[in-house]
Amino acid sequence: MTAPVLIVGAAMGGLRTAESLRRAGYTGPIRAIGDEVHAPYNRPPLSKDVLATEVTHAAVAFPARAETADVEWMLGARATSVDLPTHTVTTADGHEHHYSALVIATGLRPRRLDFPPRAGRHAIRTLDDALALRAELVPGARVVVVGSGFLGCELAATATKLGCAVTVVTPSVEPMVRPLGAMLAHELRGRLEGEGVAFVLGASVASMDDDAVTLADGTRIAADVVIEAIGSDCNSEWLAGSGLDLTDGVLADNALRAVTVDGAAHDDVYVVGDIARFPNPMFDDVARRVEHWNIPTDTGRRAGAVLGAALAGDVESAASIPFAPMPSFWSNQFDLKLQAYGLPGLADPDGVRVLEGELGGDVAVGYFRAERLVGVVGVGLKAALLPYRQQIATGGTEA
Amino acid sequence: MTIKIDVDMSLCQHYGQCVFEAPEIFALNEDDKLEYVAEADESLRGNVENAVDVCPMQAIRIVE
């Protein structure tokens, strides 16, 4: 029997890769293994609806398609090592999985603060994480959110709407400042504070006990619940010793073929999702990881197409087509609806300016690098962003 | 052959990602609200499936 294409990581990116492989004409066996027990599901509701209402796995699961009905899903199985020369992945139960081609889609896990356990400590990545937190977000609960990225701010908004008293503690000068820049971040903080979220900026947690967190300056903040939203680490440990470049995720070329520390790309090993560090010619030739929701779908489609061509004996027919996905992200916090395209974080320090509207209301903010638009963020605007999206895609300079 | 398309408007946040994948079916109107055609030719199935995939709210489905 032919060894299967083995997809390690049974979430959105793995699912999209399997679907794309079928669309590329590959009819052989596909096996997907993942450490979560749930079939692939949509994560964005975890910081919002799942916390606020009775949402089950069925409500957030991706629809199954006929073309991938014969994919073998091995859930609750964690990969622990790989041997590329013999095409073998070993899982925690000791099973050895032989493969014809390997897709790395093991994603991220929340980074955690290094403190002893206490009741009410949470981080959110999985459905089970969200369900555990939901039980504790009761009216009147005192909640400290550590970290002020999009996830931290969304969690703060959701908890506040549920009647909790929420304080965000962050080392940053403003929430969401890295992707949005200080001007818009400052404006959004004001809006969140107006909704009742308290911020402690420039602060770090020095310790925590069962009743409170204590900041580095000695301030104690009472906390029934502590939510850690301080970023993510890549699940790449199982690839140690493989020779792949594991500097910040897993390095891939533009065809998403995994690249070794010697710079060689494997035609039979691919990287998908937010663990993939790959160059996007929409911006430059620098390989980057992008943790946006659209990336698992875009990279899964791409890897499936290239791998499908490789298995058919003509990898270059697909690999030679440039892959330039448009980064897109969204965030809902109270009535704030943010939508963004491109990579605003690439902007020059003085390259951030209002494109239309005004900061106090609906606004589109442009992010420029060397006078080229590389990102746009809209607050309360949607269709108005589309021409800017086009401008980012085509590398046009400011009109 | 036609396919039927349903958008759960209680989920839809009018992000408009579907518009890029299947402009024949989906559009944002001048009030930034999503409008769509509920029935389409079978030949558009691939585009509509792509629209289903890119909806962050997973609000779109093909009614089989």
C-alpha cells in the first residue's frame, strides 16, 4: 500500500491542505494527526461568542466535504519526533507513521507566565480552553488580562460585557500598539476605557497568589480570574534534529516547501499555517510568520496545490506560480469593528496617517513603508477599505 | 443545475471576504451590508466553496 500524505496538525490549516490536495488531483491516502480531540473548528469565536453563549463544537466545526471524506483523522495523537530520511513520524503513543510526503501544520500554543499554579488562571487557544474560562466569567468577577494584543483586548471586551470588572496589564505603551501604531492604539484605548476596561500600561506581573496579581512596582490587583494573552510559541519541538530551519516557526520557501538550515528546500515536506515562516512577494523577500486567521487557509491551499503537483511529478508547474496572500484580520471589541489588510507592522515610524474619516469616529488609517502602502486598518469602515486593499496588493504608491 | 446559498445574517459581520472569492454572488452595498444571490449556477460551486472557507464568522453555507 502507498504510504499516505501525513498532515501533522489537525486544525484549519491541515483541513485546507487536505481539500486542496484533492482539488489538485491527488487521490491517494491522506492521514491527519492532531493533539486536540476535536475535529477542525473555527477559533475566532473562542474569544467572543463561545465565552458569552452556550456554544458547542458542532457550532464552530468546519463543514465536512465529500472530497475529503476518506481522510483518516487521528485525533488526540501528538507527534513527538520525525525522521526525514526514513519518512517517519512518531507519536506520543509510540506509533510510527510512514509517509510519502509530510505537511507540518502544528501551529502555536499560548505562551504562559512562569508562576506556580493558582485557581482561575487561563490562556485561550482551544475550544476546551474557552469552555473552561466561560464557567468563571460570572458577573462581578474580578478579571485581570495580562497582555494587550488583539486577543487580550477581545477577551477584556467580552468579559466586561459579561459583567466582570476587567483590568488589562501590559508592558506596552498602548494596547495593540505593535500592529496598529501608537496613534490608532491610543485612540482605541480611549474607546475601550469608555466601555469600562481599565488599563495598567508599562507594567509587568511580578507574582501572583490565589487572590491577586502583584505588579513589579508592588501594586496588587485583586483577581478571581487571570487570563494570560502574552503571545504564542510555535509547536516545533517535535522537529528538533530534523535539520529544518526552526528559527521562529519553520522556514519555508514561497512554494511552502520546508527549508533546511543549509538552505535546501524539501519537495516532500511542506509547512502550513501560523507556524510557517515564508516570504510574501507582495511585500519583499523576507520570510515572516503571520498569525492572521486567513493564513491557514491561504497556505493550506498553496501547499496542497504544490504538493499535488509534486506527487504528479511536476512540482515546478505549481511552485513557479508566485504565492502572495493578502494578510487580513478583524477584531470586534464592544461596538468597535476593526478590519485590516496588509502588514501595518511594517510601516516606517513616521509612515502612519489617516487616509479618510477621523480618529474619533469611523476612520481608515494607512501604513506606509518608503511611501508604499503596506497596510490599512479601518475602524467602522468596510467597503471603503477595498481600494486600499487593491493598492497594497499591486504595490501602488499613494495616489 | 443550480446551487442554493444561505448566509446566516445573525452571524454575518459584513467583513466582505466572500466578495473577493465569489463576486458573482456576494457584494457589500453602500451601507457596508452584505448582499447576495441565493441561487447560482453549479459552475460557480468552487467559488462559493472558497467564499464559505474565507468567512471568519463561518456564516455561509451551500444548502445541499
